Amino acid sequence: MNYYNMWVNLKDSRRDVEWAGHVKAYLDHLKDQGKIEGWRLTRRKFGFGPAGLGEFNVCVWCKDLAQLDAAFSLVATRTGEVERLHAPVYAMVTDFVSGLTRDFPDPERVV
């Protein structure tokens, strides 16, 4: 499994629940389209966490990089339903940082 992690802060933290609803609508749409396997939204607790990472973490998982690339290709069109759902998510965030990780050891790894 490949995990695309995004850390963000919100421009207006008073709109946190509204933003979470937008994230759900957007990522559920990608999942329904088979572009991702699943996702999770988490928030720092008691302010604990590295200063360089945002308060919120969105983790999206894909079975392989081809699936992730297909998701990126769809989102990059910036049109239709996917853009309607993506725009309010992106518009509300600042301080975006991302990373790509994988399960380890890899299933293909010969031990």
C-alpha cells in the first residue's frame, strides 16, 4: 500500500467541521471512482507535533503508484464534479506539506 500524506493548517480554524465535510465529500468521491482505496483525516491533539507539519493530516492510501497517478490525473483536470468537490477543500487550507510512504517491508521484498 502507498500512503499519500498531506499536512495542512486551516486559514480559519473556526470552520474546521465545515472543512472536514468538504474533505469527506471529495475523498469519498475519489474512492467511489476507484481512484483511491481509502482515506483518513486526523488532527493534532493538545498541539503535539512537529512545528513544520500542519494541525491536520489527511492520509490517502492507494494499492500502487499507478492508482495514485490515476487519481492525480483526474484531479489535475480541474473540471467537472472533481473540481467542484476539490475547490472548497483547497481554498480553506494553508501551509500545505506532503509526503509519500509505503508499507515496509515491501510485500515484494525477498527476506
